[in-house]
Amino acid sequence: PRGEGGAVVGSIESQESLGSPDGRRRSLEDSASPVQMKKGVGPGKGHLGEEVGADSPAARPVGRQSSETTEFKRCLKKSLLVDDVASIRQLLAARLRRISPGMMVDIAENGHEGLNLWDAAKKQNAAYDLIITDVVMPLMSGPEMVARIRGFEEAAGDAHTRTPVVGMSANTSPTDIQQYLDSGMDGFMMKPMPSDRKEVINLLLTAMRASKSKAKVLEEQPVQHEEE
């Protein structure tokens, strides 16, 4: 499922204030949790801000969490965001951290950096629970990065550690989306990220479940031995 992007206000660059129910003003910087970021990468220029409305953090009532939110926090401890626009990386990371404040979020500027971070994490036995990647990027695109990840996973014969990947793009034609999925992605999200919190949680959880199901199918496939 894909949703329409919500109304946005403010600018990451200028850190314009966002409203809150008690009438006070708070900046985007104040409302966002710290994000683990690669050295030398910081907020870029652009005019993106958090959405306002019934689903904004300030408007959500404090109460019992949904089962989907609980599952999201339990399953998603460490994620990788890959996008060549710094302001988008910062906005996405802030939104994920609002849903799950304890989440570790790493970032990469293109598919080549994303592939290297994924490989390093695997070698350190600290694999990512999820990768969210842009499609069109310099040096290496999102689909190419994912295809290489799937190739490495297959060569290692380690199906149970298959990394869930969600693609993100403004190109949303059925043909485009099918190409993204054919590269090895497990789900797709319209760019910018849907404004509805529940939709984001359900979309990412669905992709993670799909990846787990694919891994199970791969594990159950008989091992083919070469004939001598």
C-alpha cells in the first residue's frame, strides 16, 4: 500500500519551529532524537519538514502502544538509510527514531557506500535489521546495490540472514515498482515517506515479514551438489 505525502512545514536547514498543543513552539532539532551518522555527513539544504495533522508526534495521545508498534520496536533495532540527499536522510532517520527511540540508524550517500556498510556490519556479526534505500543515486543505484547484496547472500549460503530491503522513489508506475522488486527488494515506499505513522509501520513490517518468508523458502530448498 502507498499513501500520499502529508503537508509539510519548515525547513531542516533553517530549523523553523513546529507547533505543539500547549501553544509553545519547538524546533525540528529539539524534537528529533540524535542519529548515529557517518563522519562528514550532516544536514543538507532543502525545504523538508515534519508533517502536521492528526498523526504528528505532538498530536498523538499517550497510551498503550499497538501490537504493530511493539513488534516494530522489537524487530527493528538497527537500520541503514541510503539516499544521496542529506536533508532526506536526516528527515527519515528522525521519523524512524520517533517511532522507535532506541533504534540505531546508519546512513550512506549512495549504493556503493551502502554496500560497504552492509558488508562491514555482516562481518562484525551486527547485521542490519532493515535497509531503506533510494533508487536513483550516483556511483551505484539502489537496485544495483540490492542485487549485489542478494548475490553475496546467495554465495554465502546464509539464507536465514537475508536482509530486508525497502525501496523508496517518486517513480511509482507499476513497471518501475516491479523492477525494484525484481532486483531483490522486499517492499516499496513512495517518496517522500507516507505521513501516516501506522502506514509506515505496517509497510516496513510487511517487507520484513516477506523477507523472512523468502529466507525460509531458500533454506528449505535442497542443496544441489555438482556431479563429479
